[in-house]
Amino acid sequence: MTRPLDGITVVTLEHAIAAPFCTRQLADLGARVIKIERPGSGDFARAYDERVKGLASHFVWTNRSKESLTLDVKQAQAQDVLAQLLERADVLVQNLAPGAAARLGLSFEALHAKHPRLIVCDISGYGDDPANPGPHRDKKAYDLLIQSESGFLSITGTPDDPAKAGCSIADIAAGMYAYSNILAALIQRGKTGLGSHIDVSMLESMVEWMNYPLYYAFDGAAPPPRAGAAHATIFPYGPFAAGDGKSVMLGLQNEREWLAFCRAVLQRPELATDERFASNSRRVAHRSELRTVIAEVFGALSAEQVIARLDEAQIANAHMNDMHDVWAHPQLQARGRWTEVGSPAGAVPALLPPGRVDAWVPRMDPVPALGEHSDAILAELGWSAAAVQRLRADGAV
């Protein structure tokens, strides 16, 4: 089977999460991704932790199926190598500091005349458009900072304390918008023959995800309150403790489900006509009283007994799983969603890309060691062994 991006070459100057996550999706679809890394240290995400057989968890997640080439792109000889790569590339992705790519001669404007088919994707915190920089263009933009700047923290957490998301959602959002825009640009190039410039902002990606709370607070209205793991505007919707110390997540969506919840789950049918709980808005207003009732009923049951009642009543529910539960999740096991990929530390488990497609098999190649492919790539570009040795002696690779 051929893959959708077989024959597409991506050159990437990337670090941390947003750009590596984007380019890993491209590699999953068959693209050749050449990752340019600093000699000696590489992508700084390599050193975030040592949780995966001595390798960093973030790096293992976002860098499989890539080739690692070490280049000190500030050196002239390394720039020659990069220029050769770009002659063959279809896509350039970078998430260097704002303005850094332009100083290296890697802006879309500088490259388009020489490489009219090249797609250039810039990923940054606040947007990297020198013509319209905005007041935040040069600010540092880490994931947690963008969660804060985008308003996400204002609606996430408990009434007393905001809380960040437990994973890098601002990076993930930007990476996925970069990925989808690159796919669209490849389709567009097929129509026009020309590459295009993509400017992805972490802030704009997160604010897109914040549109529901933004509209909820439209025209000066009160924003959704922080409600912990519960839903801010629907009740009951969230985690509830069972008598065995475990919690069950459940969610009601309409009045039909409320009636079933009262009859089959709480086994308190009289609550269905209680004026305090006669609509969702009233249940939200009286959530503390209703929570007490639910706690009394669930406190006499195990989590599995609660889930059995919810399933019988066709009320949406879920286990409150931790990471160990997810590794062993029966649905993922039944659907065969785990495989293995190679790494410098040996085989490690990897989740197959979401979306099962019958027309191709996703690429699941190893996570590269730092500079693992440097010699092979340089030889492919025509550099002799002696020339490569000189590059190493000069610290260019």
C-alpha cells in the first residue's frame, strides 16, 4: 500500500512540542521528515525527562519515523547543507524564536523566488508576521503561558483555584492546525503549482478552542464558572464518588435522561418532578442539594454497580481512569490500537494514529538518536566522507 504523503519531503527546524507534533503526523502519512538538530544537544525536549527507558516522554511521543541530522545552522557550511536540502524539499516547518528563521534567510519571502513550490510553515506563540507583528510577537510563549493568555485557565479548575490542562494542549492545538494547513497547502499546490506560506499562532489556535466559552460570555454576559471536573453549565455532569472510594463520570443531556436517572439510577422517581430540579438551569442553580442526594445513593454502591445502573438507564458514563488504566484500556486492546516502534533504547509501545483507514498503513518507524542519519543524508547530498569529517571537525554537524 502507498501512503498519502509518500514522496513528500519535509525539512524541519523544530523543538519542544508544537512543530514536532505537526511533523510527526506528516511522517505517519508517509512523508520523509528530516529533523535538523543542534550538534551535541539536539532538540531540548530530548532532555525533559528519562521516563521511557532513559528517553524523554515528550520526545518519544512526537518524533518517531523521522531522520535526525545535526547542523549548526549559523555556520556557513551548515547553511550550504540546508540549502541543498531545501532544493529537494516540499515543506519547511520551523518553530524557532520569532524572527530567527528570517535572520537565517528562511522566510517564505526569501525562499519563494528560489523554490516556488516550497510550502513554508512558521509556528510561533503569537504569530510571526513582520508586517503586522502585534504587541506580543516577541514574547516567549510556552504552553502554560498560552493556556493563561487565551483565557483557558480562567474557566478551568475549581471555584477557588485555576488549573492548567494536564497535557500540552496549546502546543497540540498549534501542531494540529499546522498539520491540517500543510495538508491543505499540498492540495492547493496540486492545483496551482505554487507553494504557500502558513503562519500558525499558538494563541489563535487556543482561542479557536475557546469559542464556546467566548460566545457564552458574549456581549458582557458572565463567563462559565470554574467547576473542577464537573460541567460548568450542565448538571449532573461530572465526577461522583462511589462507596468503594472510586469515582464515576456521568453526564445528562436532556429531560428524558433526567427522568431515567431518577427512576433507574437514583431509584428516587419523586425527584423527577421536584421543582428544584425541573430543568437543567434549575438543577445547576441547586447543584449542591442535588449533589448531596446523588452522594447518598452512590455512597452505598461500588463504582461498577453505579456504572451498571447508568448503562441500564442509557446514561452516558465513564470510568475515572489514571495513566495505568489507560495503558490497559480494554477498548484499545480489543481494537488493536497499540503497536511498537524502535528507539535508541529498544522497542517502546506506541499508539497507532487515530483514524483507522483501509487504504494505507501508517508509518511507525523508530524514534531517532541525535544525528543518527547525518552521514547518510550528507552522502545523499553528495558530500564525501572526508568533507563530512571536516564538517564535524568544524562543529558544523
